[in-house]
Amino acid sequence: MKRHHWLIATFACIVFAIIAPALAAVYTSSVVAAHREQIQLTLFATYAIERTDTTFSGVSQALMQTQMLTDKPCSKEHMDDLKRIAIETRPITEIGYFDDGLLKCTSWGMAGMRVAAGTPAFTTRNGVKVVLNMTASIPTTANMLGLQRGAYCILIDPKWFVDEIVPKGVQIAVASPDGTVVAALNHPDPAVIRQFLKPSDTKPPSRYLGAVVRGSDWTAIAITPRASIWTSMQEELLVFLPIAGVISTGMVILTIWLSRRRLSLRGELAIAIRRREFTVVYQPLIELKTGICVGAEALVRWRRPDGAMVMPDLFIPIAENSKMISQITEQVVANTVRDLGDVLAADEALHVAINMAADDLAQGRILTVVQRAIRGTGIRTEQIWLEATERGFMDPKSTRTIIEKARELGHSIAIDDFGTGYSSLHYLQELPVDTLKIDKSFISTLGTDSATSPIAAHIIAMAKSLDLIIVAEGIERQEKADYLIAHGVQFGQGWLYSPPLPAQEFIEFYKAQKATKGAGPAIIRKKKHA
């Protein structure tokens, strides 16, 4: 992914991290508030059922008492008994006695008008007939509910079924088994009540929350407009919004951290290792006297997916500091064997130098990596040089074992960029190395008035005194090459001969040089070590 694409993605993630938890808090608050409201509505409906059952039970007992009266119907004694029963049962407004289907007397006295008993809307399980919208003998604004058994009918105010205190906006209805509403509180919409009374697979109105509780003879419904949960939702938001804020802050911090890690060179380096974005180019190694190409130094290159190149001087130190260099070295070894495996196996005079970092040398794992890579390829160990800078050899005692093991396997060992670190004659005497490579910064000052100009001569003299093979790096002009030849330097590399080449171009260069100059030695290493 390109950098600007990643920045866009990061911005999108930050926006998401800010908005998503807030939306989740709002949604969660609404769900919790709705759930709390649902529980409350269920309690209201349950209480309505309980009150209806209690009221109906008391009235049913009163009806049973009327069936046991023995006085002459509508006599003073009979009407006194009716009045007593009505007083003893609070919900009762009136008890009427019907003769031949017409009202004859009530608990208030003789009927002024012969009113018909009315048609029952339904009959309960215990045989009580329920008549809706009856009128009491005394003045009242309410339509009475008539409960009939035999010749008697008890009138009650339906509000007794729903006599409870509820929050503003809550509406309650009590209905018969067939859905007939017999009592209501706060004027619920009959159409909405009917919707809630439909079978459970029928979706209720989305504008309302509701709870339905069914009893043996009655059904209670408590509803409220969905908008009424806003107050409860605000209370929940006071809890969930701070949590959302913490989550949002954490997500933003994590996004920025991941983005910075991804956009930082270290982060991109880790990704590049996983994606195996590293390639190898090969700088020819030339025998100075003859011009024969004896091999090449494998140089790692990192090309990003967008085509941009990252300089080794930039990413190698980061890889070393972050302990990722060994993984890059493994890819260099694998790529080198893949690129040059056939020509190395076919030509034992061809050598390739692979750079080791300090960690590679300290761990010694590089030997296992190389041996595993060349196993079964026909490549000889003697064809693989292992190079490390002076920093890799700073502890001669600990590295000597690894170097000796490498030489036993057949590898030639070289100190790369010599002169830029903590070098000394004693330091070189302690290490069983084969080759010393003079850093290009000293080669470039040969024959000039620079303060570092004499250093190359001292390094050459030091190496010759130890019988080390000498390689000069960064040769760009012929007079430099002539100077080096005159002072006994055997090998060199630099743009005078060739820049670093892709694998196929190097193979073609090597074959052309071999055809015109001849082949180099099969083994290039110091013969003896102390």
C-alpha cells in the first residue's frame, strides 16, 4: 500500500474510532433503555392481571352469595341483603335482580325502569357472563361492566382492573380472551392494542413498546410510545458515553501507534521482511593484475512495492538495531543461491561474498543457513565468502570459534570496510581471517593531499605482514588501480570495472570476462593460520 493510501486509511480508521464507539453507546443505551422499559411494562401488565383477577374473584364470590339468598326477590329483606353484599365487596357499584330478562330491583331499591339484561360479550371459565357498557341505576359517568350469573348481575367500574399509578405515557388495557377491551387506563389506541393482541409471530407497531401478560380469563397489555424511552436513554448515556470515550481514545491511540509503526521505516522494514521484498545485486570482484573476474559481492537492495528504493545505509542500521538483520541475511543467502546457483555449481572458479552482520556472526546461525541453502545444489563451500565489518569482530575470543568453524567448512572469511572501526595489528593477529577489504573512503584519497591518504598504504603494509589477501573497494579511476597493483593489492572492485549488476547481467559479465581474460583460482584464502 502506498504511503498516501495508508494515510487515507489511517484517517478513515481514526474517524471510525471516534464515531463507532459513540454510535455504539447510543445504540446500547437505546437497547438498555428499551429493555428496562420493557421490564417495567411487563410489571405494569402483570399488576393489572393480578388486580383484575383479585377484583373478579371478589365479585364472583359476591355472585355466589346472591345465589344463596332465600328471601322473596325484591322484598325489603332481599334488597337489604343485596345492599350488604355490595357494601362488603368494594368494587361493586350495584347488584341487580332480573325477572324474565328485565331488571326488577337493585341493591339501591326497586328499578325505576325495566332494563333488559343485555347480551353477554363472553363467558368466563367459571360460567360468569360478562356484559359490556351497562348503565347503573344511580348517576355515573362510567360505563359499567356487568357480571351475570343466574338472575343476578353485578355492575362494577372497569377502572378497578387498571387502578394503578403509572408514569406519563404508559397506557394499559385489560381484554377478554377474544380481544375485547373491557378496561383501559390513559386511553390506549384500540388499533395498537389489537396489534399487540395478535399472535406472537405478528410484528407489533414499531412506534410502541409493549408487554402482554395473559391470565386464565383476561389479558393485560401495557404500552408506551417508543419515543418515551428518551429520558431513560439519557440516563444510560451518562454511563455508556464515558465508556465509549475511553474506548474511542484507546482506538485512536492504537490506530496512530500502528500507523506510525507502519509508516516508520522500522515498521515498513518488518513488513518488507514478511513480504520478502529484498533483492540482491552483484558487484564483480576483479583480480587487478589480470582483469579476471573471480566472483562478486552480494549486495542487498530493498525496493518498495511502489518502486521506490531504500538505500542500504538507511535500513541496514535499523535492521541491526531492531534485531531483524538476520532475517534479511537469510533472504540474501536464499536469493543468491537462487540467482547464481546454476553458474556456481557449474564453475568452481566463481565465488560470491555474502555480508554478515554482528548478530549473524555472534549467533553463528549463518553457517547453518548457508549450508542448508547450498545442500544438494553442487555449490562448494569454498565458493562462498563470508564478510563482516570490524564491529562484528570486536570480541575476538567469542567470534574466533565461529570463524574457525566457518573455515573448517571451507569458507573464506573477510573483514569488510577495514579501517573504519577499531582495528589494530594485535586485533588482526587474534582472528583467523583470510581477507582484508580496504574501505573505499581510503581508496578515494590515494595520491591526494588528504589526511587519510597515507592510511591505505599502512593498511596494505599491515595486511601483507600478516599474509592476508587484500581487496580494495571503490576503485573508480585507473591510476588508483595502478597504485594498488604496484603496492601488491591482489583484488579490487568498483565502478572502474563494473557497477553492481542484477543477477542475469552479472552472469553475462562474468562469462564475457572469462572468455577474454580466463578463469580465476578455485580457492581464494590464506593458506595457514596460527
